[in-house]
Amino acid sequence: GQYQHDVSPIKLKKSLGFVVESCVNHVGVDINTASAPLLCFVSGIGPTLAKNVIKFREKSGGFKSRKDILDVPRFTAKTFEQSAGFLRIYGGRNPLDATFIHPEKYSLLEGWCKENKVSVKDLPENKELILKLKKDASFKEKVGEFTHEDIVKSLGSPSQDPRTEFTPFSYRTDIEGIADLKPGQYYPGIVTNMTQFGAFVDIGIKENGLIHVSQMSDTFVEDPLKVLKVGQQVKARVLEVDVNRKRIGLSLKSETSAAVVRNKTQSNERSKEKNARRDHSRRTPEFKKKTDESNPFSVLKNLKV
């Protein structure tokens, strides 16, 4: 739906919960800073156990190792097996506690480091060592293909923070308000909302601009969601600015296409105007004739006194 009241509250809550759970189990959480509601989304941890983690953390001053998590009341070995890989500890005793790698694989990695005469502390984000580990066929055979791939990926990007993959973006710095916008110029922006009639775009000022569905493409657009999506970066051209009503019209059409449409519109307007003049000139004599006949004083126009 376009608006909040168009969406089923139950389905919305379920969908949002699924998204948060997916994010938490993909990136993980810092067990020393995460809130109880956030911990509830970690695999194997429920509301009661999340509260126990918070209480233990406050009492002990924080977790120094993943092994310390087993000291939390009612935190069983089975729960630890399910959740340990998602619970991060930064600045702890073992640098592997800050990665996605499960504690049950620590001994294998420590053994590999010992064989290659390197420290486990040097392993995370060390491109040379990670490449060496990646090419080690014997280690791959020992842990399994998929686990080996996960370990290499986790060491290369310990935090698994998706924000590192974001494309840098910046607004134009020469505008401060709607009055600074100039029709015909291009402005970078980010789509903030989608509707059936168009898309709203943030171009770096208080007011968002509107790209009407008719201005989204040089071709006909039946469904705006197939052309744009929320969060997408665009470079839109300003069509018109209404300062009093605080409205901004934007377009993604090419200037060539816009010029063709403009010329057609002007041509149509000229044609309509020409036809109107022609019709008017044809109707004028008839109008005068009717006027003379309907005027009671018209019979006196030739009267001589």
C-alpha cells in the first residue's frame, strides 16, 4: 500500500521482525552493548535469556571472552552452540571473538597459525595470511569446503558491516533552500518514498521534490516500482519550482525527449490557436447578421430625417 493504514499491522510486524532477524544473524551483535530486545533476535536467545545476559553484563562489567557467556544463568551449551557465532566481543582476549567464526573452529585456526609460525592476533584483516589460508588445500580438506570459505570471508571482513559497501553520495553544496533551485539544472538526490503517481526525492534541502510517473522515463511507465525504489540515487532535472506552495517538480527524462514533447506541445497549441482564429473569422459575419436582425432599431439605420 501507499500509506501505513493500507498495510495489515500483523503482516507489517511479521515482515519487519523477519528483516531485523535476518540483519542480526547476518552481521551479529556486540554482546557488551546490545539491548535485550535486540538480543532476542539472535538465534537460540529468547526474552528471558536476553534479560539474564544484560543482568550478568551489568554485574560483571562486561564479557571478555565468548567462554564467559556460558556463565550466564540458564545459558546452556546447546544455546551457546546456536548463538555464539552471532555474539561479538570487541577488544576481548581472543581476536576471533570479534569475527563470525564459531568457537568450535578456534582450535583448528590456532593449530594452523602455530604451523605457519604466526600469531592468531595477526590473522584478521591480514591480506597475505588470509590468502595463504585460502590456498591451503589441507586446511580446506580438514574443515570442509563451505566452512573454509566462511572462515576466509570472516577474517577478511570481521565486522561484516554492510555499510562498508555503500556507494559514497553527496548533495550539491550550492543550494540551501528551495529558492536556490533553478529550472533546467540537474541535482543529485535519493528516493525517499514511492507512490502510484510518482516518487519523492531528497535533493539536500528541507522540501522533497516529486518525480511524476510521466517524468520517470522517456518511455511509458506503467508501474513506478519497476523504475525506481526507495534509497536509489538519482540525478534529476528541475522542471518547475513553486516557492509559495513549497513544491518542486523533477524529471528523469532526457533533455532530447523533453524538447520533443515541448515542441509537440507548442505545435499543438499553435495549431489550436490557428484553428480558433479561423473558426472565429467564419462565425463573425453570421454573428453580425444575427445581431442586426435581432436589434429592433436596425430598421432605422437607413432612415433619413
